[in-house]
Amino acid sequence: MVFNCSLVPNGPEAGLLIFQRVAYTPVFILGLILNASVLWRFTRTPKWTETHIYMLNLLLADFLLTLFLPFRIFETYCPMKLTHFCTFLISVHYVNMYVSIFTITAISVHRYIAVRFPMHSKTGTGASEDRRKKITSGACAFIWLLVIIINITFSKNLYPEFLKTCYERNGLHKMSLGFLLVLEIIGYLLPIVTITICSTQTIWTVLNSIKDIRQHTEEDISVTRKRAVAIITANMIVFIVCFTPIHVAYLLRYIFGEISRYTNIFYDISEWLATTNCCLDSVGYYFLLKKVFRDKT
């Protein structure tokens, strides 16, 4: 493996390299600390529910993405020769990002069902509970399998000859239309529509339930449910902020290539925003949601 190291970048891409050095380093540090802390909390959880299984799946995707971030930071100092190792690195990035997207979508659906149909989610014997956990585990395994199959199917788009750097496609070689459509429709549009519908319906259900609370318990329960509304709203906003720009950037790259320098800047910032989700998930989906929905799941 050949390196061309430089502590002081130069050329037209110098500003973007400095941005990547400064931006990805804290994401790696925070992501490692937060995800390791969540993993430690999981080992101390006495009873697992379907929600815990989804959370663990999300944690694995985020943790793997975090563990490979040092390669991305190293690349900004010592650009690596374009080999199939680069194909592997960028594939890991795609796989873990979309596993996170699909798992967050599954959590939104599960949360909606738990709030909208609480009796249905709680009824049943211990055997049925075990069966639901197996179904949840199967859903998580299916998410990984689906994303890996998609990545392998379109892996030619990530071959060294189509890369500009070890983590960036060459804008002169457009990704295939099929790959773009899969990323935009299956990887973004379907999840964001599902998350938006489930989240808004959950918020509506929780707000309506506050009106039915008895007067002597209104203060405690209404505060908890208002907090739940705030958390669901925050989760939805974080998803939109993290993953919308990168999919807009994919589309702009496909249409305009590298004609515009601003397109490259937007693409790099968007990719960093998507990566920050590996930190935000730890806070938004475990420490907060575990407390609010512990009785719902």
C-alpha cells in the first residue's frame, strides 16, 4: 500500500481536506465514547424487549462505522493508493449508513404500533413474547442481508477505477442509474416517508391521550408524554437533517458531476452530516427513549 503523506495540504482541495480533518476527528472520539457507553449499558440490561434488539442492531451499525473512521481521517493526511481495499472501506461506509437508516425506520414502525395499539403489543403469553423477539431478530438480520446484497450487486460502482480518492467517487464517472435509484428510493424516500408518517401519527396519538388522563395523575403522566412527543419530534428532525443532504448530493453529483466546486463542498459537508448520526443515535434512541417507552414495549 502506497502513501503520499502531507501535514499541510495544498491545491484546490486543501480547504476540504482541512475540513475533513477537523470535522471527522471529534465524530470519531464522541462516537467511540458514546457507543461504547451504550454497549456497556446493554450488558447491564436484565430483561430484553424487541426495542432493545432494534437498539442493539442500530448500535452495531453505528459502532462499526465509528471504528472505521480512523481510516477516513488517515486518508486526509496520507492519501492511499486506489485499490480494492478502498472499495472495501467505502462499502463499509455505505452498508453501515443504510443499516442505520433501515433500523431507525423499523424502530419508528415498532414505536407507532406500541403506542397506537398498546393492548396488541402487550397481550400474549411468554411464548408469544419470545416469538416476537425472534421476529425482531429476523428483521434485523434481514436488514443486514438486504443492504449487503444491494452493495454486492452494485459493487462495480465502487471499484478503484471509479474512485477519486479512497472515500470519494470520481465525478467524471457517474454511478449507474440503477444504483442511484436504489439509494434514493429504497434507501431514502421510502424510509423518510415511513418515519414521517409513523412519527406524526405517534405524536398525534400521545397528544390525544393526554386529554384522557385523570386529574390526580395528570401532572406526572402528561409531563412524561409531552417529553415523549419532544423526543419523537427530535428523532425525526435529526434523521431529516442527517440523511436528506447526502441524498440530495448524490443526485446533484449524478446530474452535474464535478462541474461546480460548490457541488463538491456540499457533498463533503453532507457526507459528514450523515456520519454524525452515529453519535446522535446513542443519545436520542437509547438514553432517552429507553426511559420514556420502557412501559410501552
